[in-house]
Amino acid sequence: MERLLIAIPSYNAKPFLKATAGRIPWGAFPTDIAPEVFFIDNASQDGTQDEICHIRQELEAAGIPTQALLRSRNQGYGGSMKAALDAAVEGGADYLAILHADGQYAPELLPSMLEQLRARPGVALHFGSRLTGRPLAGGMPLYKYAANHALSCLQNLLLGARLSEYHSGYRLYRVALMAGLPYRNLSDGFVFDNQIIWLILDRGLGVSESTIPTHYGAEKSHVPRIATPLAILGHLGLYLLHRWGIRRSHLYAGQEST
């Protein structure tokens, strides 16, 4: 039996959280997969933490194991990703899925995405790509569509990769391949999702993707429109200096921070 940890990071997501968790198709997972849920709240102020407690009771009553990290201080999106990876590594999970609390990524696709990762032994990360589908029809703002395309094309050009995008947060990790990476050295901000791909590629591990539908509804984005692209470009420059041997960085070459 293999274990799947489904991490649900949240920040002021009370209106969406119960519906998102309720859409996870528990009966569609293979019989040799044991799923459990890990809620991570980043100091929400809208009652999200109380909602997590209620949802956990319902899931536990249905036989789904849960755990939660309810923070009193916001430690950033990247901080939540590190906590999820830590929980998967330390808890002995085989796979880690990241499912955002606001329902923007379809929980119904988790079983099929997991099967695609399991079918590729050398792949450390499988993610759902919005840009290979019809993101504008799904409500993606035009500025995000243009910025995602531009940044992804630039990264492919400089890294010699062929990924359709780098910014989707719908991700499944093979924990055994992630355990030895210094992911804790990476940013606590939104640039983490780009950095972890660079780190995986730097180690010669595989990244795969599949098309997912795009949904933008009433949820509020907490990603800064200007600061995040600038941070991606700045950190990309630092990574390229490391990759080209001009200025080695502990973020990618050093020991994992504690």
C-alpha cells in the first residue's frame, strides 16, 4: 500500500475550503493508494482555521486520516510548500499532492494525475498545465496569461527546457526523489514554485505535465502582480549564475537548511 498526502494550503479561504475538500473523489483512487489530508493555514483571519477543524471531523468520521498545521504567523506560500514537503518526507508518504483551498484547481483530477506520475518512475514532479488548454475561456485574466507565457518562454530558452508553464500550483511530487533536495533553502514567497522546478532540473530529475482546465471565480488572488514576476526574474538570474558556474549558490548546491 502506497501513501498519498494531499496538502491543502489556505489563507483566508473559508468560503471555498469545504467545497474544495468535498470534491476530492476518494473512491476513484487505486485500491493500493491510501490517501490522507494535510491542512496548512497561514494565519487566516476569516475563520478558516475553525472551518478546518470542522472539515477534519467530517473526514475523520468518513475514515480519511487528517492532520493540520494552523499557524499564528503568516510564513508565506513557499513556507507552506516546505511544510507540506517536510510532512510528506518525515511521515513516510510516497506521493505529495498540492491542492489549493480556493478550488481553482479541480480536485476531481487528482486520481488521474497521480496515475500519470506513478507511470513515470524517474519523474519527481508532475503538474497540471493551464496553458496547454484554454485558460482565457476559463477566466484567466489576460495579464496573467501574457505574463505566464512570457516568463515560461524565457525560462525554457535559458534553461533548455520544454515545459508549457512554470507557474501552475497544481502539483504532485514523488517524495523519494524530493527527500534529498535542499528545498528548505528556497524562497518562502510565491517564487518557490519556479525555484523548485529549477532545482529538480538541476539534479537531472524529470518533470512531466498534463492539461488541466482553468477556473477563475470569486476567489481572491494573493499573488502580487508586479513583485512576483520581478522576483522570478531576479531569482532566475541568480540560478543561472549558479548553473553556469559563475557564482555558486547555496540555494541549489548547498546542504539543506534546518
